[in-house]
Amino acid sequence: MSAESTKTEPIVFTPNLRSRDELANYWMRQATLRLRREIAWLWHERGAGSQPQLGELPPMIDRASVSLDLSRHWDEKRRFFASHIAAKYLTEQLTIPPPRVDQSVRGSFGWVLDELSLDDVSAFTLAMGLASAFDASFGAVIASCLNDPSRIYPNLMLIQRLWDYPDEAQTLSDPMHPLFAMGLLRRVSSVQRPYADTLWEQPLSVPWLVARSMIDVAEIGSTSLRLVDPMKERHGDRTKTETLIAYRLRAETPRGLRVIPLLGNRRSAYRQTAIDIALLTEQKLWEYKGDPALLGHEDYFAMLMCFAWLTGHGLFIRHELFDGTEGRRERNEGLPLVSVPIMLFLSISDRRQVAHLDPALLLPFVKVPVLGYEGRLAAWREGFGQDAKKYEPVLKEMARRFRYEKDTIRDICAELKAQPEPLKEDDLIEACRAELSVDMGELAAYVEPRFTDEELILPNKQAIQFEEQLAAMQALTKVHYDWGTARAWNEGGITVLFAGPPGTGKTMAAEILAYRLKLPMYRIDLSQVVNKYIGETEKNLKRIFDAAEVSDMLLFFDEADALFGKRIEANDARDRYANLEVSYLLERMERFKGLAVLATNRKNDLDQAFLRRIRHIIEFPVPDEAQRAAIWQQVIPASVAENSRIDIAFLARQFPLSGGHIRSIVFNACLQSAYAGNGRKELFMKDVLVAVKREYDKMNRSLSLEQLGPYVQDIVTLD
């Protein structure tokens, strides 16, 4: 590197790294100058007098000898800087004082220096990180200075080598140095040597979002962040807790992280609550919209927190996104960068989700208010505008059935109003259903009703009770909110018990209810819900009922006696917890707003306290002869019946079977007749009687010869 080339080549920072901040330009220029000066020394030390080409880097040499030469040649290196024409010129450029800046823009490099009172070596270290973050050519120069092609990021060892007073760099080894405590710099483990690097050898980098903020202080973000301006967002009535939290935040001198836990359910108005608090504190918010899994990585989470501090905004992370930190909770790891003075809003559904955090960071829990029926109805009316009166009855029904918040209601209304065809009641209900997302995992299975138009064949009393049940659910909105029973009954739904022997139509009745009421039906899997470990059954029940909170649905508990059994005398801890399970279930059933259908063939085993809370109990008896004849007529496919000669009166009279058994018999007989037939859709009486015999065998019941009557010869040879 000749003196002429050094003097004629402008000593400025790479043009594409120019910042609006003059202090950033100055210190990044310092980084460039010191690296160039170090390269000049390395050529002198390694080049053995050879004449390098412009831009060529010195070759790598033995690392052991370099380590020895660092201290041995220090005085010689200083003399070289004072005598070599290129190094001397670079040294003179380094003595140029930084520009005077009256006031730096928040988040800029100069603002950071002033805010944290950083000394010169810290400013230089931060500039080195910024330069390497934006200029790929820095990597090769740094590797050459460190005599290692794999080290392309600066480290404290390089900072100490480049700085004129190496002892001043010792302060940077403190993990709580402001550069590290505030997330401006982070130590990165080497891929090749993740555990071998010492503190001085660990690579240093500036997170990309932080670097962008300090280089260009225009309003920027990332694809994972959305800026929320509380002044431009509509806000509702604040609760007393929200107001107190906001005034506390305004009165405090920011000294570190403040976490505001927002407690609600998954569809609560978390965002609106955060906006209301931010409005009083006169701060904007960054709302995280990215991948939940990224929040489980400390470096990424720390980058977002540092960026929020640089921009002077709070950070809002929704519950389903904060779930991405599950791994950190399991490892009992707290939040990164507790020194960063920002407001961090975390929406949660359970206090245990923040139990692993330092209590000193947490402000009081803010209970997110749930939009009530009147509020939901007002939101629906507002969404439909002048057309609301036309849809008033169905809007009332939707306001009760679907416990959505304002944002969701507004989106559904916009979607419906965009449809070109006139809206029907079913269109509105289906639009609400489409927004519904229920996750019960393996605890429940969605049931598509099989029985829709079939007539449920019941005795007259039970048929009337079934219609009363339908009418009760259809009148629930009117009675709760027009007549005023909602307060006394806690806006509760209806629980009905179907009791009777197996196969008498309990499941069929539940499916017909779901179809006629247009309710989604979920069958609760008791094998997954009931758990032998203490407390797990309650957790499973809570998950089911919490998922069902957002919308009316039909929860079907088959073999309910296994879950709703009688409480017993507590002889040990297991008995006490079993009683607690029943008590918890009773309490949640009272608050459930939908339709719960319980089916059992052992009604006497149910807890009496629970029976008192049931609105309707319908007994499903074994059908009598007339009802059995109707069931036989109904379950034989119409396309088969017209070609068949089945003596339905005989079957109904001779075999006292329930509807479930009759369905099984007809299906099995159809299989045999189809196999033995001549291609016609014809059901044979013999196959039906054989299927009857097989069904009796399954039930461990015997058939008498008198029952078979004139058909005895058809099946007497089967035994």
C-alpha cells in the first residue's frame, strides 16, 4: 500500500452505509481507518517487504507465532504507526474529533451514545458491529486481522488490538455492560467452535433490526411487527385497573422492563386493552404478528425488545404467539433484557403462564373485560348499519350464541355485506361458524350428524319432552335477555339427560338436536378426559369448557355415569380429589352457555346434586310393539323394501329389541342378502332372522321356538 494510493483514495465509509446520523458515520469511519491501519501493519509483519496490490489482504500465518508477537511487537507496532507513511496518515485521520451534534433523533447512533453515556471505546465497538452487519467486505478484513478465515465478526480481542489504549477495552468484558444489557450487541457462539471460544474470542454482532434503527432512524419495522398508534385506534371504556396501571407507568422513572400481564381468554379484547393503557401513557405499540416459535429464541426476543426501546414504543405479544415461549417456561427461563425500559404487554389465559418470571418485573394483572350480550348486539347493529333492523331477530340470536369481540364482529359484517345475494338467516349463522376455531385436542371429536330428517320414534311423553327441549334452546335468547333471566341464571345454557338401555336412541336424539338447532356437536372422549393422576381430570375439563366458551355448541357426554358419578365418603386423598372433580364439573356445567347432553344407562349412579341441576331428563325406554314396527319400517332402505317381502309385523311382535339392535340386524341382513342375491335389491326374510339370531347371541340371550313361529325351519340348523 503506497503513500500515494493512500492519499488519493478518499478515506470515507462505504457509500451504501452512509447514515443520517453524523456520529454513526464518524465512528464507522473510525472502524474503517483502524482496520486499514491494522492491515498495513500486517503487511509489514507478514509480507516480508513484498509489495501488495491495492485491495489485497495479507496471507494467514501460524497462529502460535502471532499470539507471541502481539505483546513482543507492541512497541514496534506503535513506531510503525508513527513512521510508515500510510499508517501515519491513517493515524492522523483518527485524531479528527467527532462532530458536534446538538440533539440526536431517538433511536439513532448518537442518541444511544448520549442515552447510555458510552465512552469512546464502547462507541467504537458498537460501530464495528454496525459496519460488519451491513458491509459483507468487512468479514474478510476482520478474518485477516484475526488470522483466522472462519472469524468474520469482530470480537473483544480485535477491539483491544485496534484500540490505541488496550486497557480501556477491559470494561467491555462485563456481561452487564450497557451494550450487552440493552441488547445492542450480542455474543454469538461460533458454529465451528460453539463452546471453545473464550469471552474475548466470542464473535460480536448487532441484531439486524437494531442495526437498521441506528443507521436509518426513519419509522421502520419488520414483517413481524405492526405499528399501533393508540391515537388513531378506536378505544372503549377503560376499567379502573387499566387506568391505575397507566398512571403508575406514567409516574415511574423508567429503570427497566415492566411487564403488564393481560388476563383473559383466547378471544378477549387483549389488543384493545393494551391500546387503552398505551393511550394514557402516550406511547405507541409494536404488535408482534410473526411466527410464535421465534419468540422461543432468546436472541430474537431480545432484538424485538431492544428495537422497541430504540423507537420509544411498547411491545404487545398476543397469547397464542407467546405460546411460542413454552420451551423457555419449561426450562424456567425468564425474559431477556430485563434492563430495557419498555412496556411489555403479554396476553395470557392463565396466571401460571408468567409464574416463571421475576415478580419484580410484573405489574398487577389486568383482567380483560369480556364483551357482554348488549355490547355484542350493539356491535352487530353497528356493523350492519341501516340494514340492522331487517336482521334484528337473527342478530340477537348471534349476539347470544357467539361470544365474539368487536374486531371479529366487524370483520364478519364486512364479509357478509360484500356478498351480492340477499342474506338469509343461515348465511349469517354460517359466517359466524366459519370464524369459529375450536381446539379440544384428543379430548373431544367433532360429530357430523347422521340423523337429520328421520323421525325420532319415542313414546308420546318422551316425544313431547324432546320437542320441549328444542323449544327451550330456541327461546333461550328471548328469555335470558328480553325477559331478564340472564342475571339470575348466569346466562347459562341447558343441560339434558338422556337415560335408558343401550340402543334406545340416545345418540340419535343428540344428533337430531344438533341438526335442528344448527349447533356444532362434539362427543367427549371420557377415556381421554378422566385421568388417574390427581388434578389432571379437572385440567381436561377446563380445556373443554374453555374451548366451548366462545360459541354455543352441543357437548355430548356418552356413558356420563363414569364422569358424573356419586360423590363418595372420603377415606383417602384419592377419594377427596375424586369428589373435587365432581364438584368442579357441577360448577362448570352451571356456567356452560350451550347445550350439554348426557347419556347413561345407569341413571341411579349419577350424583343427586347433579341431577338437581339438570333442566330436562328424558327416559328412553325399550320401544313397544308399535314403535318397533315403525323402527323396522324406517331402517330398511326404501330402495330395498319395495322388492322385499319382510314380515315387519311379525318381527316387531316377536322380538322385543331396541332401535340400535334393529339397525344392526338390518345392516347385517342386507350384507348377506346382497352377497346371495341375483343382482336385485332384495332383502330376504331368512337373512333377517339369521341376523336376529346372531344379535341375540351377542346379548347372551336365547330364542325360543315359539318366537320363530312359521320361520323356525329357516334357522333351526344354525346351532
